[in-house]
Amino acid sequence: MELILNTEEQEFLQDILEQRHRELLKEISHTDSREFKQDLRKKEMLLDSILSRLRRTAIQELRA
């Protein structure tokens, strides 16, 4: 799947994902349930991976 975004859309999406990432980290630190914490960590890792790719794409586009 390929998603094409203009600069404004890309920045907006990145802001939303970064905000959710911060929320997930807080939620992980306040969670006592081991299973729930593991689920949150999986989601955080997935979100981190997506954010990393989005940032790399933005940097590559700036250099082009």
C-alpha cells in the first residue's frame, strides 16, 4: 500500500502519531496488568516504527 500526502498532511499525521506515542508511553508506565502492558508495548513499538519511516521519508524529501 502506498499513501501519498502533501507536506501539510504529512506534518499533521506526524504530529498526531507523536502525540499518541507520548500517551502510550504514559499509559504503559501507569499500567499494572502485565498482559495489558505487553499489548501496549507492542502498539508502542509499531507506532515507533511507523513514525521512524515517516520521519525518514520527510528528511529524504527535504534533501531532494
